[in-house]
Amino acid sequence: MTFQWIQIPYALLTLFIILNYGMLMTALIQKIGARVGGRYGIPIWQNYIDLLKNIALRSKISHGVMFYLGPVFRLTGGIGLILFVPTIYGSVMHQNFSFAGDLILALYFVFFGTLGMALGAAESGHPHSAIGVSRGLSQVTAAELPLALGVFAISLQYQTLNITDIVAAQQGSIFNWTLFTNPLATVAAMFAFVGTMMRAPFDVVLAPQEIPIGPPTEYHSSYLALMQTNRVLYPIAKTVIYMNLFFGGATSWPEFFVKIFAIYMVSVFIGVVYPRFRVEQSIQFFLKWGLPVGVLAILMV
Amino acid sequence: MLPQIAMATGFVLILMGLYGALTHRNILRMIVGFTIADTGVNVVLVSVGYLPGRTAPILDSAVPVADAATRIIDPVPQALVLTAIVIGLGVTALMLAYAYRLFRARHSLDISNFTELKW
Amino acid sequence: MTSNFTSRAAVALVLLLLLGTAFWSLTTGYSADAALNRTAEYYAVNTPAETGAQNVVTAIIVTYRGLDTLGEVTVLFLTAAIVALVLGQSKAPRGASGSGFLPSGELLQTGTKMLLPLILMFGAYIFVNGHLTPGGGFQGGAVLASGMLLLLLADPGKRFRKAVIHRVESLSGLFYVLIGLAGMAWAGGFLDNRILPLGQFGQILSAGAIPLIYTLIGLKVGAEFSSILESLEETEDA
Amino acid sequence: MVSAIFIIAVGLGTAFLLGLVKSDQKGFAFTLTVAALAVMTWIAYDWTVALSRGTVEPATILTAGTQPPFAINLHIGLAEAWLLTVINATGLLAAFYMRAALCRLGKGAMSVLLVMVMALSGLVLTRDVFNLFVFFELIVIATGGLVLLSEDARAVAAGFKYLVVSQIVSILLLIGIIFTYHANGSLNIDDIAAVPFGLQGASLAMFLVLMALVLELKPFPANGWALDIYESAHPGFSAIFSAASGTAALFAADKLVAAAGPAWLPLMTVIGLFTFLGSNVLALKQDNDRRLLGYSSVAQIGLVFAIVGQRDILGEGYLFVAGGVLITHAVAKAGLYWISGLVPGRGLADWAILRANPVLVFAFASFVAMLVGLPPFPGFYAKWDLMHALAGSGRFWIMALILAGALVEAGYMFRFFGYAIKRETQERFPGFAVDKVAVVVAALAAGWALGFVWGGISLNPNLLTLVPVLFALLFIVLEPLPAWVKNIIAIVGLVGWFWFRMGNYDPLQMIFAAVMLVGGAVILIASFYEHGRRIGFYVPTMLMYAGLALLIEAQTSFDFFAAWEVLTIGSYFLILRGRMGEPHALSYILFSLGGAFLILAGFALASTGVQPFELKSGLSAIAEASVPAAPWVFALLAVGFMTKTASIGLHIWLPGAHAEAETDVSPMVSGILLKAGLYGLFLLVMTMGRQKIGSIDLTEVLVWIGAISALLGGVMAIFQEDAKRLLAYSSISQLGYAVFGLALMNHVGWLLALMFVINHYIYKSMLFLAVGGVYKRTGTKLMYKMGGLITLMPFTFVSVLIGIIAMSGVPPLSGFGGRWLFYNAIMASDLRLPMVLIFISGPIGFLYLFRLIHTIFFGQLKDEHRKLKEAPVWLVIPQMMFVLALLAFAVLPGMALQKVDAYIGTFFGDQPLVWSGRAITSTYGYWSPVAVMVVIGVIFVAVLLLLMSMGLNAQKVKQFNIVFSAERPFKPQTTHFAWNFFAPYRKAVGFLVMPLVTTFWGAVTDTLHSTADFTRRLYTGNGQTYAVQVLVFVVAVYLIVLGGAQ
Amino acid sequence: MIALPLAAVIGFGLAAIAAAFVALVTRTTPVAVIAAGLVSLFASVIFLVLAAPDVAMTEAAIGSGLTTFLFFYVMGRIRREGGNDQ
């Protein structure tokens, strides 16, 4: 796998598709949520409107260089994550830049955006940003743990760290999915998935009620636009990884859309069912439930 | 038999002297104890050199030179004891001088009063 | 007596009893030799020829084990020096002198004057004859010192002898060492008495340097004892 | 040659001669005394030189012209000559030192001194057992006299107690002598030796003789009298009492032990060890300097006596070993007592006054090093040989006890030294008497000279001829120069040595050498910020680097161990320089020495008596031969090395040591020093591979230790408020990773460890320098007191930023390479559970690093910091170099690692990584650093351009321009969220940081201390009690021997 | 029949021990000192019996003579300075 220039337009195409899909899907999910709650909800293109509106805003302040770069880090993280992971199995077009690194690269690159965002928010000097970051980091470190174990388990299972190879191994039948060949690893990973999607019960980090001015609201106008873009890209980028590792990947765009939607809905459902955790509760939750499952997954391989 | 009895006497003196030195709190009495013990040591030493039925190691008319090896007792312990006696006196004198100094320091001769240095 | 004392006594008693068992085994295990051991036999056989001394003990003390004796003399020297140091640092109060247990009376003073020369001569006799008869430098020295003692008892105020004593003390010691070294130069080794002719066995002037050494020892010992006694006697006004 | 008897004759003759000198001619008397002592010393020295060179044969000196045993004879051989030199030189120097006191007391005191020295010489020379007694009594009496030189009124009581005990001793000795004579027919020691005594029958006589001599050695616990003398006597005399008397008494005992026969050796060993351990433990509780030194003296003599007990196995090396310890002790202890005479107060902290004179501090340090047996002093070589001999004969318990005792001794001696360097004293500086200082300096010079001589005699290389060590010592001479000049010389030296030796390094050595030497030079650039002369910095620093340089090139076990000790010493003094460094330096040196002792034990065990062995082949040989000891060797060495890598359990020294160190020292001790342990572990696993004790694979234990260190180090780092402590704990964690990688025992694991060597050096040095710079400016290390410094200290910020990205393993910087290798390594390993811990610790690293950057550079700027400037330029320059290095290493890891990779392949016979172009492919995955960097760079730039295209019109506002709970806050202090930053984490996993390890080690030291405090009540100060103790000792030993013999 | 030397040794030995006992138990120091001197004196007789005239002389002169005097001198000084040497 080496680099060819043609991969750049291909990658951009992937990016374009996912961006639009993300815009629509997140709006759709919001709308579903509203409908379930008996409200009408936003229009399906609402995200586009928000984005354009924010880009168009002219008033803009900066607290400093890192503040300015925060959203850039954030979005780079999201885009990079998408591009380091092959999107559609078997498609030459949508292998993206996965030649640059394997599963490990993807897993660690997750932190790139988080770190940048945290740094940017920190420079705003607002104590609530700091509190948010502190909570977020605390929680995410615990939440990522089962994922790491799950990933390790399946890497052992498939004896590779190459995502494409892992997907390849799951082809043929639905029962070849990791979900069925290694349910423990999948469960463990799903703990992490739920925990890092910033949805209830693990959304105290954003804490819309308790802390009215968290990192997202300190940012505004085009900063916010970048972050919004990331907010639709990033969850999908992550879900792609889960899809590839545990749910057989996708061989075509329709399969991709369906699987992503389905996996994404898992976190939505859980968020509806459970009340919110405090941060230390969620840490303990992951250590108490996620960790043992992960450990079992490793030992069972 | 003779040397054993002398020796036993010496040992008893040593033990008695030591007992005095270890139990009397008066410094002078401790020193007395040591002199008794020293005397006991000397008795033991001399008794070791004694060979029954022989005479003092002086080769005068009574002991012809040629017979010396069969007639005299072992002279070596005697020589040692002479030295030991003098040394004992030296140490005793020194201890007495110390006793006086200690007395001057505290107007007491009780050994248990001189325990500033400890632990 | 306090209970502390009695407990100490008990401990001491037990200890000494244990020590006593060790001594007991030494005593019961002891059997006198039937013959002289080789060291003693050597002395018995060779003393006359090698040292010319009649008194084997003297021969041993002055020559064979001369280094011991030198050390022994040094012990006295040290003691005298230290006693002087100890008492020199803490002089007795003025006016208080004498042993304090014997009154110095007329009788004593007169007696001393008469006895002193005799005592000194007796002492000298003992150490000069050390190689022939029992006795020697130490005993003679002690006798000399007893003369000194008498003198002190009789007249505690007298001080003039101090310098003499010290000179005798030093010179006799020094000569002793020098004779020892002379033995290295002119005879078989340190403190060898054969730097002087052995002479006629049994005579006063025989046995090489033994009489000389014993004389020095006698003087030295006498001086040291006297010095110690004098230091004890000394008072603030000295 | 002048006959040795002239030592006696001159001493005695002069003593007598002094009587003729007039009492008021004190100056003349003193001159005479000194002249006599000088002549005596010269005679002894002359013999020593001649005998050492072999130009004369050992001589027997007859007295009375008669052959032994019929007359007393003396003997002078090499041992005697050495000891005579020590004794007489001590006497000579002590005379100078005590000049005032001697003149005050007059010629009598001078005679006593002369006789004392003479008698000590006689004790050494004589071969006659009764003559021995005579000299003993002379010594006793002379001691009784010299004690009076003290101005301390309590000395009189001490002297009396001494006399009481001596009386008992001489009674025992005389009885013993006479019965020995009876049994043997001779008083000559050689004759007695010809017919060895068993432990039975006639042995009681010999027992008494030996016990008397042993009692003169002040065996624990029958030694209260000796300590009272040490405490109260004139320090000049204490020097004699310790250095000369102890030495002579020991030699006397040795003579008779040799004569008594081998059956007695175990008893002597036990008594010696008991004394060594007991006295050292008791010394822990001493707060009087002289008494402490007294305990140490007693202990050291005990040690030598224990060595005497090993003479059956030491063979030809006996004199080298016993003499090495004995003479070193004599010099050091004399020196210390002489120093104590310069110190006006008697508390340990009063020695702080020495700081007024760097020479004295150097002397103090040297003496402590001598006592503890550190290189380059004779004790070091002796210790080495001794341990090998013990190991060769299977006397492991003795090894263990000696090392334990030595560690305790190191504990209180270094604590003492730490007090002197760091504490304040109430005493006013008195000005040091030049002549007394000169005496101390003479002892100092003697100590170093002895080191040189012993190194020369040793089978092993002489440390004082090794270029790096000499280079380090050169800085002693250079001390008067300004710091910057010395700094240049130091940097040139480091780089030059590296350049010079580069050709000899294999790839592994190359990596370590680059990090340690070149890396060291880079850190030294930061040292330019210091002004003045910076006395006492460069010697230890360069000593540490010398040790490191030697460590890398060590060929034999000895080279390695010596280098290890050298670097330990250097780094100790370096750490001690830190502001609050005292307790941490102490725990550092204790753990390090403990580790060093384990290494020594390991080497000794591995050598099976033949030493030194070629390090690599030797260790592989015993591993291949499956020698039963092999796993134990592995375990000992591994634990030893892990004291330096500060693996969990052995880590408690590290946080304080690193945090309190000076700004440029922290990176040295963290970035560089820790790697020494890693290097050791590398050698260990490379040569010995997997070792098993029972069914436990030791490398698996190491994996666990590494993993736990990585986790707990990280967790503890999270909760630190002190920035440097945070970094320090992070080092524990990072080194845990490295140990883990190493212990995985596969190719990638080792590569991982090596990568950590490089990475950790770079980012930890950088971060420490950055934080140090901030500390310089803000005056605090507490992060919550900082905040918002990003605009004021932009360069520092950049280096911290790059540092934390690199360290947390976020792509694209080099830390990710480590993580990638890590996954590949664990994939190849069978162990699974420890991985879990490592997984947890990964993100945790992210937490504390974020906290570091956040609370220092972000958030609200404090009012008092508004005018801060960027860190000093000399601190920034190396940081920027590190930034560049990190970026370069991120792009081109192959540069450094490819060769090493091939090298490691030779061990495993595999080549799991394929280096094609700029991509690395493993069995499991692949990684293309350049591609990653380019992709991320392009995306980043694109997004940035996008943002900028949406308007460059952002209005710059102050950080404080925020709204907070619908109010504008008015104080930045209340608005900086920094303290207890990860509160939720503490609530959730705080139980992990319970200080169990600290509690454990605390309990160990507390137990020792309370034992000491309880036991020392034995020494009631009552002379009679002491006498009873002496008898109890004799009787107890008698009963034990009796029991043992039946 | 007990030989004369043996009887002498036993007799003087017992005497010495008795004197030593006195020295230990007496309440007054001077008595103790004198008793110790007696011990020496008896010992010197034993030496004579044991064919050691040199030793006997020395013990008599030094052990029982000089030593006793030394004691008395020191005791004298102490007493004069107000001490109670008992």
C-alpha cells in the first residue's frame, strides 16, 4: 500500500459523503428524539443552516493562539480520523490514507482533537472550560479502557493490527462478525463507545444544565462552525472504527449508512434509558463493569 | 596437689575481688576489689610454674648448673608475674588518681553518680 | 542497701559462679608437668652460658624478656607521669598536706634520718645482686621508694628532691634504652646483655650488662614510685 | 633499612628524654615529640615502601641475641609495616593537632603520647603473647592519661570506666596466657600457631586470651566504656583511639586468631558481625557527633574482625581485604574526629559550620565515602574481593549481614553529611585553626593516596587511572574558575569523550552513550544560566557522567560495578545540592547503595569466586549452564538495577530527589541517570534471558513490576500539585513502560524499551528544563499558584506542548512510535493481564500531562506574575534543541532505531520489523511516520486556512475578559481552576495512591530506630554496669561455644 | 600426713581468702585496704612456698607495701577535702 496522488480526490470524496451523511443523520436523530418526545423537532437540513449562519457571523474574539487553534486541532482530529481508516471494504476509492498507519494510529489519533480542543478551551481562561476538560479527560480515560482491551482482544484474535485485514476476516457471513465470534470484546468496546459519545448517561462533561458556559459556548462564529463540522464528522469517524472492528465493516455505501445509523442509535437508546452519572460514578462504572469484561475478553481469546 | 590448691586459692581470690569490684559502689572499694583480684591472678600464675619437688630457679651452690634442668622449677611464670605485679601497681595507682579526680569533680565516690555519658 | 544493689549483687554472683566453673575446669584439668617444658629447659640449661646470671628469673627478666621489662618500667613511668598530670590539674587546697593518717612527730623525723641511708643501701644491694640472689631492680626500687616514703612522712614540706627524682627517672630510662640499642650494635640484638663481658659465674661483676641494667631499673623504679608518692603528696603551694 | 625496633627505641627514648627538658620549655618539648614521631613514622613508611616494592624481605627482629621462642622477637612484614605507618602517622598528625592541649599539660602529656604510639607499634610488632600483654597495659595506661587531655569534665569518668574494664580484660588475658603457656610450653605466637588449638580441651586458655583481645575490640554490646571515651575525649585523641588503637588491637587479635587455628574463625565471625550490625543500628539514634563516630568505629572494627573470621577463604587476598577496610577506616575516622575538633557544637547539625570551608566539606565527603566503602577508596576494592570470596564459599548469610550493616552505616553517615550540607546551626563560625585544618587535609590526602595504592595492587583496574574519573576529579582543581569556564570544559569533555570512543560502541551502547554523554552535554548548556563559581557542582556532575561513560563500556563485572558506584556517588552529591534535597538525597543514596549491594552480591554469586568475569559472556555462561544460582543472580541484579529505574516499591526516593534538584540537575537525574538502571537491565536480559525460580519466570515478574510502575506512577502523578513532582512521578511511570518492554523478552519489546530511552530522555529533560525555567521566574513549583503564562513564556510553552504531545503518544510525534511498538510487542507476548495495567496507564499519562500544561500556561494569569519574562535564554536553548530533536525523531525514527533493530535481531534471530523506505511494517501492522506527519500537517493547514479565510478579523481580548455565572469575575486567583484538578479521579481511584510503599519503608526504618533506642539503654553510663556487661559477654560466649563444641 | 608445704599453702591460702572476705564485707574502707594488703602478704608467703622468692619479695614490697600506702595517700587527700571515703 503506497501513496498515489489519486488517493487525494478519493479521500476528499469520502469526506464529502460522510460530512453530508453526518449532517443529515444527526439532524434525523434529533428529530426522532423530538418526535418521541411529542415535539415536532428541527428540519432535517437544520445543521446546514446552523453551519452557514455561524460561518457568516462577523463578530469574533480570540483569547490567544491556542484558543484560535483549538477548533483547528479539533477538526483536524476528526478529519484525520476518518482518513486514517478505510471506509468501504474492497473499494479502492475509499481506502483513504490508511496506508499511513494501522489500527493503533487510529486509536491514538482520537486524542489529537481532544487535546487540541482542551488546550484551546483552556486558554479562554474560563474556569468552566477547565472543569469541563478535567471531567472529560477523567471520564474518557476510564471509558477508553474497555475499548483498548477489546481491540487488543480482537487483534489477538485476528493476529493483526491492520484494519482492512480485520474487516476481511469478518466477511462471508454475518456470523463471522466479531460481534458473534468474540461477543465479549464487542461488549467491552461498546462500553467505551457509549461512554465516549457524549450522550447520557455520560454527558456530564458537557453538562448543558449545570454549566451554562462550557467550552462550546465560549467559542462562537466560525470557530463554532468548525466545531459543528467536527461534531458531525467525529462521531461517525469513531463509529466507522467500531463498525470495521466489530460489525463486519461495510462493503458499500448503503451498508455503511445503515450500519453507522444502527450503531449510533445504540448510544442514543442507552442515553434515553439511563439517568446521568457524575464523573467519578462513570469512572467507577467503567472500572467495575467495562474493565472486567475487557479482561475476560482478553483471557478468552 | 600443691599447685592445684594454690591455683584454686588464686581463682577464689580473683572471683572475690571481681565480686567486690562489681558490687561495691564506692570507687575506692572497687579498686580494692581489683587489687585482690590481681593478687589472685599472680597466685594462679606462679602456681602454674610450680613443679613438685623442685627448687627455686637460682643456680647457686644448692643447684649445680649441670643439674639445673632437673632441679629447678619453671622460671618463666615467675618472670611474668614480676612484670604483672608492677603493671598491676601502675594501674592501681592510676585508678586511684582517677578516683581522686572524680571525687574532686563531684564530691562523691559513688560510681553510679558518674553516668552523664551514656546511651 | 537498695534493691538495685542486691539485684546487681545477684547478677554478679551468678556471673562469677559461671566464670568460676570455667576456672574450676581449668584447675581440675591442670596437671603439673613432670619435667620442664622446652622453653624452661632452655633457660635452665643455657642461662649460665649465655647470660652468666645465677638467678634464672633475673636472666629472663633482664635479657630474654628484656623487652617486657622495658615495657614494665615504662608502665611505671607512664603512671608517674599521668598521676602527676591528674593531680597536677587539681591541686589540693593550700595548707593541707601529708598523708593525713600519720602524725609527723619528732621520733619519726629522727628515725628517718637514721634509717634512710640504711634503706637506700639495702635497696641498692638488692638490685646490684639481682643476678645472683632473689630480688632485683623492682624489689630494690621498691625499697628505695619506701625510704622516700619515710622521708615524706617525716617532713611533708620538703620539696627539693623533685628535680633529682625526675632527673634520675629520665636518665635511668634513657640509659636503659641506650643499652638496649648498644646490644644491637655490639651484641646479638636489642637488650643483649653481652655488650659487657660475662665475667666469672657467680660474681657480683658478672653476667654482662645485667647488673647495670638492673641497677638502672632499680633507680628508675625507685624514682617512679617516689614520683608517684610525691605527686600524691603535692599541694597547691608546690 | 633502619630496624623497626628503632620505632620503639626512639619513642621510648624520647619519652624518657623529655623528663630532662625543663618544664617551661614546652615548645622545645613539643618539637622533640614531633621529631620523634616523625622519625618513627618515617621508619615505618620506609619499611612499607621497601616491602611493597620487594626490595627487602620481611624481617624478624631478635632481642637479647637469642632465637625465639626463648627470647621475645618482633616481626615486620608487609602488614605490620602498613599498620605501623598508619599508627605512627596518626600519632604524628594527632600531635600536631593536639598541640595546644599538649602544651597546656606539659611534657608529661607528650611523653604519654609518645609511649602510646610506641606501645601501639610494639603491639603490632611483637610475636610474643606476654609481650603483647605488656604493650596492652601500656596502651591502657597511656589511654587513661591521654583521655585527660580533654577539656570535657566528663572525660575523667569515661577514663575510669575504661580502666575498670581494662582490669577485667587483663585478668582474663593473664590467666589465658599462662594456661596457654602451660599447654604449649612457649609464649611465642608462631609456636602457638604450630599447634592449633581445637575448641576443646586446652582451648579454654586460648578462649580467654582471645576473649581478652576481642574485648579490646569493643565488641557489641560490651563496649559502653569505649563510646563514653569517644564522646568525651579530645578529638585529637579520639582519632588515635579509633584509628591507631583500634587498628593495633585488631592486628593483635588477628595474630592470635591466626595462631589459634581455623576452628575459632566462625566464633570470630559471629562476634564481628554482631558488633558490626549492633553498633551500626545503635548509631542510628545518636545525636552527638563524636558518639556517633564512636559507634561507627566500633562497627568498623567489628567488620574487620568478621573479615578476620574469613581468613580461611580469603587466601592471599586476606591482607588486601582486611587491610583495605582497616586502613581506610583508620584514615577516615581519624579525619572525621579531627574535623569534629573544628566544629564548636556537638550536635550533628552543627557540622553545617563546615560549609564555610569547601575543603573541609570535600574532606568530610571523602571520609564518609571511605567509611562506606565507595570507590575509589580501598574499602571499595576490599568489599568487592570479600564478597566474591564469600560467595565463592557459599557464605551467603555473612554476605547478607555485612551488606545490611554497611547499608545501615551508610544511612547514618550520609544523613550526617546531609545535615552538614543542608542544616543551619546556631553556633557561630569560629574560624578554623589553620594547623588543624592542615592535619585534616593530610588525612584527606592520605585517603586518596591509599585509594590509588589499593587500586594499583588490586587485580582490577585502578579507578584513579581511568580518564573519565580523572577528568571529573580535575574539576576539584578547577573549582576556583568561574562556572561558565568549567561548563565549557565539561561540555567539551563529554562530547569529546563520546567522539573519541564512538568507534568502539555497538549499537546498543551507541544509543545509551548518545543519550548519556551527548545528551548530558546538551543539558549542560542550560547550566550556563548559573553565575559565579558554583562550587561543588561540577565535580559530582562530572563524576556521575564519568560513571555513566564507564558503565557503558564496562567489559567486566568489576568495571560495571565500579562505574555504577561512581555514578551513584556523583549523583548523590548532585541531588543533595537541591534546595530541600536533604531527605531525598538520603533516601536516594540508601536505595542506590542497597541496589549496588545487591548488584555486588549478584556479581559475586555469578562469579563463583573467580573475579572479575567478562560481563556478557560470564552472565550468559551461567545462564546457559543452568547453574542453580543463575536465577538468583538474575533476581539480585534485576532488583539492584531497578533501584535506579525507580520501579514501584523502590521508587520512593525518586519524586523528592527529582523535584528538589536544581533546575539543570533535574533533567540530568531524570533524563539520564535513570537510564543507567535500564542499561543494566538490558545487559541482564540480553545475557541471561528467562530465568526461573521454581515455576516463576522472573522476566514475567519484571513485566508485572513494569506494568504496575507504569500505572501507579501515572496515578500518583495525576494528584501532584508540584510541577516537578508530577514530572518525577511520571518518570516512574515511563521507566515502568521501558522495564515492561524489556521484560516482554521479544524483539519489539526491546526496541520499545530503547525507544523509551531516547524519547524519555528528550521529553523529560525538556519538560524539566521548562518547568525549571518557570520555577525560576515564578518562584514556586506549585501549579495552582501559576496560570496563564503562555503569552509571557511562549518558548517554554512550546516545549511543554511538544513535550506532552510526544509523551502522551498522540500522533504525529515520536511518542506514538513508542505506543505502536508497544502494541506490536504485546501482540507477540503470551502475557495478557499486565497489559491491562499498561492500557490503563496510557490515558492516565494524558491526564497529568494535560494538567501540567493547563495549570501553568492556561487559565488565569496571577497579578503577581504579570511582569514575568521568558525563562533565561540558556534554559530555552536546550529546550529548543529538544523540540527539534523530537520533531526529527518523530519523522525519522529509523535513523536511530534501524541499526539497533538489526542488533537486537541477532539475539532473537528474527527480524519482525521491515524498514521499507520510511515506513515500518511489522508482523501485525504498519506505520509510516512521514505519511502520518504529512497527512496531519496538510489537514491541519487546510483547516487553519479555512478558518482564516472565514475572517482574520478576530479581536484579541485578554484572558480575563470572560463572563462567569453572569458576572465578570474580579480576581484571577479565584478564577483559575487548578488545585485538585482531577478531583473526580481522586474520588474514584484514590485508593490506588495509598502510600503503602512509603509506609512499608517507613516501618522498616522506624523499627530499626526504635530497636536502636531501646538497645542503647543498655549503656547506662555506670562503669560497673559496663564491667558486668563485659563479663556477661565473656560468659555468654563461653556458654555458647561450650554448647556449640559439645 | 600432709606435707609441710601443702599445709602452708592451704593455711595461708585460707588466710588470704579470709582476709579477702574481710576486705569485701567490712564497712570501712581503711580496713578493706589493710585487709587487701594482708591478702598480698599471705600471697607472698604462698609464693615463697611455691619456690618463687623473687615473686614473694616483689609481692610483699609492692603488692602489700606500696599499694597500701598509695591507698592511704589518696584517702588522706579525699578526707582532708571533706570527703567521706567509707
